[in-house]
Amino acid sequence: MSIKIALPKGRLLAETARRLQLADLGLAGYYPKTRLYRLTSERYPDLFAKIFHEKDIPIQVAVGNYDLGICGLDWVEELLAKYPSSALVKISNLGYGEGGLYMMTSRAGGAPTLKDAPAKMNTIRIASEYPNLAEAFALSNRLRRFSVFPLWGGAEVYPPENAEMALVSRRKGEPLSNDLVPLSELMGFSAFLIANQASWEEKDLSEITSAIERAVLPPLEEETPAVASTGTPVPYPVGDTVRLAIPDGHQQPPTRQLLDKAGIQVDDYPSASGNRRPTTSLGGVSIKVIRPQDMPLQVANGNFDLAITGRDWLREHRYQFPSSPAVELLDLKSGRVKIVAVVSQDLPVNDSRDLRQLSNGGESGLRVASEYVNIADKYARDNHLGRYRVVPTWGASEAFLPEDADLLIENTETGQTLARHKLKIIDNLFESTACLIGRKDSARSKKGEKIKAIREILRDAVEEDK
Amino acid sequence: MRDLSPAEMKVFGQIEGLFRDICLKWGYQEVRTPTIESLHLFTSTGTLTPGMLGKVYSFLDWDGWSGERVVLRPDGTIPVARFYIDSMADKGLAKLFYITNTFIFEETGKENREKWQSGAELIGVKSVTADVELVILALEVLQSLGIEGVELRLSHAGIIRALLTRLGLSAEEQATLFDQILEGNTRALARLKPGDGGQKEALTLLLERKEKSTRFLREVKALSPELERPLNNLIKAAELLEALGYDYLIDIASGRGFEYYTGVIFQLSVGNKKIGGGGRYDALIPLMGGKDVPASGFALYLNQLMKLLKPKTELKTSGRKILIRAKADLPEILTEGFKLAKSLHGAGYSAEIQLGDEAPADLRWTIEIQDKAPRFRLTDRAKKKHFSAPSSAEIQQLLDKESE
């Protein structure tokens, strides 16, 4: 009888690896910066482990792909907030990776206190990586009118200009950012061992779970994180200030290059201290650093006038909201990737027609994993995949095939990573490069001239390359 | 979500028809509101409890990039109130009724997540008479449907609120407790510390009593001066119903489920099944941004009513139903068949063309159309007699004569 366990990447990896080593589960290959996704145990031949983004773990355990999982309680509660009948059992608090979820507002914004928030008729915008908990919070606090921006990251930089509140997580000991004040602490969390309900009832997991539970170590001496400063909020951008969003993460170097070439001076970007509000030489422009995935939605709802993101994320947004005002203004021609449909090399599938046959033959339907939920959904619809379900992923998507998904919609530069994971490309969806996006009607707005000027400067910089 | 079969739709149609007839007779007009509404319509009123809002079907629309969600209508009254504010606010008085589905998630999967209700709203009148009219209207519908053993329970939102204000709680705690009581959790009270002057005990006692007359309410009046108005209100409604010969039960704890009630609340049940309820909700329209307009209303739960009704038994062979059978697959024969069906419908018959091999069992008459003379052949299946005629007009005359 095999036992499958889902293990976290990211913030919990180091401590979890230490515990598992002490528990002597024999899962070699689980250590920080590991390049493996699949692990087998020398000690327990039936034990199989896979490494996931933490946010995926409660979902993978709830749907029964994994018997056990280790992840923060915050992600468990995020799932349960929307799907209270999920088949999850919280087995035990592992006592490390402690932190809290806080509903924050900006010191600078004159933001509402919770007490008067419900009385205000204006829409209260809440930015968060935890959209379900944010919505539950809004309902239980009886906010009269609210909207939730589900984010990939960087929620703390949204208030006060782009959201009245942000629901953010903080590790224990990590000071709250000095620009933000907590309105309410939603919950404390730490690493939890969880199980699938049916596995918990039907399988004997006790040997594994008790080994993990017994492996208690003094916590790692962690450096106390420095005060996270997201930068000083600029006074609420009024009048014709153009609000520009530029990407964090691995899109930073090419963006920096482009800005340099265009002669746009941006100080402290990329920022070593996590500053998300760099200053710029461009007059009448305010800049924020946010996730490229979140940009199209933020441009559509008017939080930003311009953003540098990928065409893939613009499409993802437009497939969800076909009449969205967010459009591509300029192709920046960098960061070229292909968005492709991928299956395991072991599958007898070579094109979308084979895929259709596979989908119609299966009883439970085709599992389509992707970070691009709406692109994946459209691909499945356009190719008449019959019964299918889209499994949203938060990174490391290639690890989902073949056990936890049948088809993957993913971006690739050279295809090498895919080949290394024994995957093959069966379809090309489109090509994506970095692009400047804005609102359809921006030329006609009073910021129109300035927006046009920025676009011209960037265009000249792009053309220079040729 | 569940299908309604032809047999169930027969019952459904019967309830719907009767409800519509009776409402029209009382001077109410029908409205139909959209299935999808903005979520903020339901959150902004502060009228659905957070427990209920956690179970609505909300999602982002195709143009929902602002992050504001839409919702499958979770309640029948709020959309009608919105309609009144949007389109009828200048009319003052409005008597409206609706037959609609509502959507609320139900975890166990045992109950239906799509529920049908028929309701009436009386907007613009603030009087006990209006409340009593709605009770009588609801009871008239149930009586006409032949539903027996209907129990009427009366309560008043003002009584619970008045007592809560005496418990020395903060506004927030009061709201939470009111929610809990409305969600049926009367035990929430037990967790409170004993208050001054036995208020908690009085409230607990009041919530536990179920009486067939208003007499005990007079005793409660002394507890608090704020109780006087709601108690008088409830007593007046009860006495009016009593004078009209209706039985009732005073059950203060019965007013659960919705927070928007401000006055008399009534609940209708058969056995332990709730089949309807309603009450006064004077604060709802101003909370939604409308003028200070009072209102009250009720809804009957059709899914429950359908279980209590059986389809009316029909004659096995209906005298007015005719099956038309084309004996050959020729254009002129088929044309004759469809023309004849239309002509029979005009004369008040039910006539259908036979498609497939099986003939419906409950038919008395068949008319066959042949490609040779005599073209039309009528069969009376009850009397086992046959007639023939060369034209559709003549066969119809024969039918008229024989079916008299």
C-alpha cells in the first residue's frame, strides 16, 4: 500500500527537511535548493514524496492525489474558507514556521478603521494572496461593498493608493512594515501535518505520521528579518500623475535594461531591501513594483495607468474578462517564451486530436494543470476536450505530470526543462514577450499625452536594439 | 440542483397558478427579477446573516475585473425591494408578487441548493392590517391547495431586539447575538453572564415559551418600557387573526433566518416542516438607499408544498384528447395532419401527432390519415367504434357529434 506525501518548497523547506531527516524517513534529496521534485524513500519502499508550492498542498491532499501533506495552516484555512467541506484532516501542529495573517491598512491613507468601514458606502478594496479569507473577513465584518483583488504577491504595497486594505502574512518575529498598521489579526499559523480524509480513515498512515510528529528539534536560529519597508507611500496620486507598475522577480533585469536604454532613471530597482516604491527621474510618474501576473487586472480597474508585464498574463486576464479595457500598447520584444501544451512522454498523444480521444475515453475527465487557469480553460474548450478540469498551480507546474495531471499548459524558452522532466510539447498556443499595457481609452484621458510620451521613449529604446 | 419532472411540474404549475390567481384577486401585480444580481445588493443592506452570505453562489462576471462579485439570487425579497427603488419609488404603495428560484449552497447535498418560492411584498404601508392581510393571503393559498394541518407561529423582531438592548451588550455583541438567535441558536444566550434585573433569564424564558393566546405577553410588558410597542403590535395582529377565526401560536424564537425583519414575523409549517413565512421589514428599503418606505411580505416554499400535494387525478381516457396518425410518410398526408391538429386546437381539443411507435395510453380518440379513400378514419377507443370521412371538416363534425 503506497503512501504519498506532498512536501513544501519555499519558507518551510529548510525546517521541514531537518524534521524529516530526524524522523528518518529516508527521503534523500529533500533539502534547500534541491532540483528534484519526486522523492522515494530508501527506508519505506511504499513512501513516495513530491515537492509542491505550499499553496498547492492543501488542494492536492483534499482532492486525494496525496495522502499526507505538510504546509502552513494559513493555506489550509484559505482552502477551507471557500470549500468548508474539503476532505482534509488537520493531524498535528508541527510547531515551526509560525506567523500570523493580518488585515492591514496604511498609516498614510487615512484608511477606514474596521468600526466605520461598514458604514461607508464606497467600495473597500482588499488586496491579498488569500482571496478566500479576505472575502470571508469582509462578509463577517459586514463591509457593505467590497472588492477583492486576488494577488500573486506583494499585497503590502497596495495600500493606500491601490487598495484600502491588504491581508498579508508575517512570520513570527518579523516586524510589521512601518507603513502599515494592522486592523485585525485574522489567525496565527504554523506548519501543519494534514491528511486526506479518506486516506486517514482507510489507510494505515500511523508509522509515517508518528515518525514526523516525534521528530521535534530545537528551532533553527533564524535571523530576525529586518523591518520590511515597501518604500514610502507617495501622497495619493492626484490629477495627472501617471502610475506605472514594473515587475518584481526574474523580470527585473530585462526591465532594468530597458529602462536604462530608454534613459529612464529608476533608483533602487531591483531593490535589495524589498523596496517596492522606487523613485524615478520621470516627472509626474509614480512607480510601484508588483507581480507581473497581477498587472492586467490592476490596469483594468484603473489602479495603474501603465504596466510592464508579459503578453501571457495579459491574455490570461482577457480570457477571463473579454471586455476588459486592459490592452497591449507596445511589444517590448524581450523575455520571449512560447506557451505550449505539454504531456508526459509516456502518453501516446502527439497532437490535440489524440488529446481529444484521450479525454473522451477517460471516466474522470482530463486533468489540465496550469498557472494560466483561463488560458488552459480556453484551450480545453477550443479543442473540445469533453470532460476536463483545470487544476490551478502556483509554480513548479511541470512536476504535476504525469501523476497529478494529464496535460500542462506552460511557458517555455527552450523546451529543455520540459525535456528534462520527460515531457513533450504537443501544441504551440502562442508566443509571449514582455509588453507595455494600458487602458484602451488612455489616449483620450487627461494623462493621454504623458502616457503617449512614455510609450514613445520605450518604443525608441526597443527599436534601438535592431 | 435538481430536475422537476413532468409529474412534479404538474403539481408546481397547480401551485403557481393558484398563487397567481389569488394574488391578482387581492390586487397584487407580478414581477420577475434577474437570476444574477450584484453581491453588494445583499451585503450592503447588512440584512443577510454572515452565515447565509457564506453560502451564496458568488463569482466574477465576464466584466468583473473590478473584483466585485455577482451572485445567483439567494433571496426573493431583496431583489423585489431593489426593483421597487429602481422603478416604482414614485408610486408610493406597491403590491407585488413573484414566483422565483433562489440559490443557497447546502453542504450535505441532501437538501436542494436551488429552491423555488412564491412570495408577495406589500410596500408603502406601515400597519398591522397590512401584516394581517399577508397572513390571510398566505393562508388562503394554502387552504385553496387543500393543505391541512397548517400551523401559524407569530413573533416580533422588536421584542428580541428590545430585550437584547437591556442585556448591557455592545452594539456589535448585540448584532452577533441577534444573528445567532435568528440562525436558530437560542443556546447562544446561555453563554452570557447573568445580566442585571434578570434580563437574560426573561429573554431565555420568552424564547422558550409557546402559547396559544396573547395573555402571557401582557405579563412580559412590565420587563421593559421598550417592549411596549412591539408587544402591542403583536397583540393587535394576533387578536385580529383570532377574530377572523385563525389559530396561532405565539413563539418568539420562530423568527429565524433573515435579519431584515423589524416587526411582526410569521411562520407557517405543517408537522415539523416549514412551508412559508414572512414579516415586516421597514428598515430594508432605506438601508438599500431608497426612501424611508415601510414594507412587509412573505414567501411560500414551493419545494416543501410540492411534497404535500399529489397531482390531481385525471380521467384515464380524456374525452378531449385526440391522437393523429399519418399512415404514410407523404408530404400531403403530413400537411393534412398538421392542419387538422391546428383546426382541432382551435375547436378546443387537445390533438397531437403520433411520433414514434407508442401511442399515449390515456387517449380516447385517434384519427388516421391514409393515402387512399376514405382519407380520414376516426376511432373511439372507449366504445370500440370506427367512422370514416373523405375530408377533415367532415371528420371533425363526426368527432364533435360523437364526443358530446
